[in-house]
Amino acid sequence: MDSWAVENKNDGKILIRFSEDDIEAWADFMPPQDDGLPLTNDYLLNQLDKFRIAYGLNWNTVKDTALVCNLEKRPIKDVLIAMGDPPVKEITEYFMKNPHLMENKKPIPDKNRNDQIDYRALSPFIIVNKDQVLAVKKLRIPGKDGKNVHGETISFRTNYLEGVTGGANTRVTEKYIISEINGQLVETGKILSVQKNLVIKGSVGYATGNIIFPGDILINGAVSDGFKIYSGGSVTIKQTLDVTEMITKEDLNVAGGIVGRGRAFLKVGGFLRTKFIQNCKIACRKTITVDAAIINSNVFTMESLGMGDKGRILGGEVYAIHGIKAGGIGKDAGRATHIHCGIDFTLQKDKEKCNNTLRALSEKLAKLREIMAIPNPDSEKQAKLEEALRLLEEEQKKTSAQIGDLMERINTDKNAVVEVNGEIAPGTLIEICGIALFVAEPLKHVRIKLDESGGTVISEPL
């Protein structure tokens, strides 16, 4: 809206305009021409009154600008002459998602880029812990009315922000939305939920990174070589597991087989079931069930190993405390197969460590005695050698006692048996409670067990 009072077209003029909602008033000052009258205070006040500028006026700016315009005979435009008070929006309270959660969720970059990023360490999932804050309540910001340059009230508006809400396995407090379990954070629309299971619709690879999850994991695809999986629950894999390193606190079910590259390590806290195992090292707390074959692998179970009627163990070593049922063991050519039953392999490892320690102590003692056999006039040095000898002998006795204790406890199941429906190939070594049977000729349809009275391992027909 522009207007000005005109006595003479050559008189000085002020052109006034307003911003939206009349919060600001701006003016262009036009100097007098030829015989025109200059801009006077009376004229300026008249114009301000005419346009009802009654609030927020900067009169000094108006006067000073008019004076410069009159003296320099030049237009001065876009001068802010009055400013009201803009209203302050009211913002309602809402829950804002915790921004720190995004620190754990890293975008999957292009694996073809030539840089030093370990793409396997990147993950698209947000994993949260029990009692972790998922969202924080932002308190209401009250609104405030404003005023325009006419002195009129401008009512404030209310901004209704849509925050997040708590879904499954969350709880809402006065200030926070909190996770009630360890799990995966899932945001559906504006609803935050926590899933106790992690479901991967495809395969584990560069699209997922390594998997670290506190609960159960379901993988509908395969697991690629080079990727690690750590689960605080059970894991189900519907295709092949190309294992690099995997630890699961509970059961592991693999619909396809388990394949390693020699360096692969798998630790299972519950039961293990799969189709086959190849080139792996596997430690399992409970029973292992393998349908087809175990090939060139080291397999350890605290319970038993069960295989299908045609399931074969081909090469490698198997430790099963309570025994084995298989379709066949060993092959005519290739890596020999060793079976160990009845012994606690964890204690066996401890015994091996103690034996290594005992050998090292014996070597140290032998060298020390050689030194002490040479007469030494230095009594202080001789005393130190004698004290070192005493300490080594004490440690030797202690280690020997530990080995004796382990030997008494290492044989945990004298009733362990190895049952084979098919053939045990020559070259196979079967050991029960530390007593070995070397298979020189093929054995078919046999049960192998410990004859405790004779101190031997015997075979009998199934």
C-alpha cells in the first residue's frame, strides 16, 4: 500500500509500504525538485498519522533520513522506519527420537570404493539395550501475542509437532520413551518399537555388515565368507553358513551346510543342527545333529553327536563326551579320522596346558642345576640361585598335582559308545576314556565301547 500527500508535484515526498501482517513499515524518501518544498517534520508526522504508524516508530531515523534527502537532493529508499513485535509461536510438547541412536546406524557405502573402510564393520541396524532412552520429551514452548506498527494485537499461532510414540517393548515415562528389552529398534511411521528378534530377509554380506545382536537371529538367506555373527540368543539360517567367526549363546539351526576356510571358528551355547560341516572348528555345549557329513573338521560337543543313517565323518577330529551315532567313519584315502569319547575335552585342554608348563619348568630346572653345579664363591648370588630353584620346584609340584587332579576328572562317561550303521574305514582311531582302538581292517555295523574290566576298547555287532 503506497501513498503520499502532494501539494506540488515537485515537493519532497515519502512513500510508505508495509510488510506482511504490518509488522514492519518501510519508506522511500524522495527529495524536492526545482521549486518544490523540502520534507518537513509536519509533513512527515502527517503521513505517519495518515498511515496509522503508532507503534515501534523510529522517529530519529525518519528525521535524519529526511534531512539527508533534502540536503543531498537524492532519493533514499528501503528505510525501515517502524517495527512491531512479531508473535511467538506456541509449540506443543512432543517426544523427539534420541539423536544419539543414529550414531550406531552407519550407512552402507559403496564397497567398490578404493578406501580403508572395513565395510564388514558397518551395519544398517540400530541395536538398543534394555532401559536405553529411545526418545526425549520436548517441553511445551508457550506462545506470545505480537503487535503490528498500528499498535494492533497479532495473536500467536500454535505449532502442533508430531513426535514419536512408544510401541512394542517400550515404556513411556514423564520424560522419556525407554526400551524394555535388548533388541532391534524399528521405526514404523512415528512409532518406535523394539524387536527381541533380528530378522534379516536376505543374506548376510556387505548390505548388513557383521551381525551383533543380543537376542535371536533369523537369516532367510546365506552368510557370506568374511562376516562375523554374535548372538545372545539362538540363530536360524535358512541357507548355507559360510562361517568366518560365529558365537551364539543358544541354539544354531542351519538348513544348508556349514562351510569354513580352515580358519573358521564356531561356538554354540545350545544345540546345533545342520546338513553338513566342512573345514570348520566347532565347539558346542549340547548335542550336535548332522544329516549328511562332517568333512575335515574339528568338532567338540559336551554331549553327543548324532548323524543320519548315511551320515559320514570324513577326516578331522571329533570329541563327543557321551558318544556318536553315524552311518560311517573315515575313508580309505586322505586325512585320517580321530574319534574321542568319554572325556571332557575342556579338561583335556587344561591338561595339555599343564603338560606344556611342566615341560618348560623341567627345562628351566635342568639349566639352573647345571649352573649351580659350578662352584660359586659369591654367597649372595648362590643364595639367589637356591631360592629360584626352590620356587621352580614348588611350581613343578603344584603343576604335577593339577595334572593328577585333571586325570581323575577327565574321564566323565565310561559308558560312552560309538555306533556305526555302515563302515568304519581302516586308519580310523577311536578313543574312549583315553583308551584307544586303531582300526586296521574295515568294521561294519558295530558298536564300540569301553571294556573297563579288561582296560580295552572293544567292538560288537549292532
